[in-house]
Amino acid sequence: MLSQKPQLEQTNNVVVAAIPSRELSAEMMQELVEELMQRMRCDNAQHFVLDLREVEYIASSCIGVLVGFLQDLEHVRGRIGLARCQPNVLFLFKVTRLDSVFHLFDDVETAKAQIARQ
């Protein structure tokens, strides 16, 4: 369970989720994904940016949850962007070669603009 709720901000069909935790487990990621899926179903959200500025450690099991979420988004042609990744988190995405699957950005504003446009 997330110690603090992520801040969700929606602009048109793009949702930015700022995650306030230093560590992310698969359970925490699943909780977040369920909340984002609810936005997709009820609020016409299609694209999602995860602001990972505060996250210093992400369990490798979170990757499976994110890939599953990406697969769920395929039917609405949605995308996921990861913004402001800390070095350890960035390393995990690069070593697993998922940096070619998930869009990685240095800042949230660029992520929002690019995700919505692609």
C-alpha cells in the first residue's frame, strides 16, 4: 500500500501521477495502476505520465505490472511516459531494455506534450 496517495492531475486525456514514495513494490504499483485504470474507464484518460522524481528504488516485479498496464492501454491506443527517473530506476529500465518500450523523459511537461502528440 502506498504510504501517501499519488497526486493525480488530468488535462484532457493525459493523467500525471506524482508518486511520493522512495520505494515502489509490486503491490504499490498495482494499487496505482488500478487507480489509473479507473481514470481510463470513467474519465476518458488515455495517456499516463508517472513522475518518479521521489522514487529511488523500484522492485523489478513492478515492471510486470507496468507491462500489463501498457497491454491494457493498447485497446485505447494509450501510452505511458516515465518522467524524472532517479539513476537507479533509470538503470533498471535500461538494463531490462524496457527503455525502448516505455517513453522516458527528463521533465513532466515534455512528457505530457510528447505522450499526447505521438
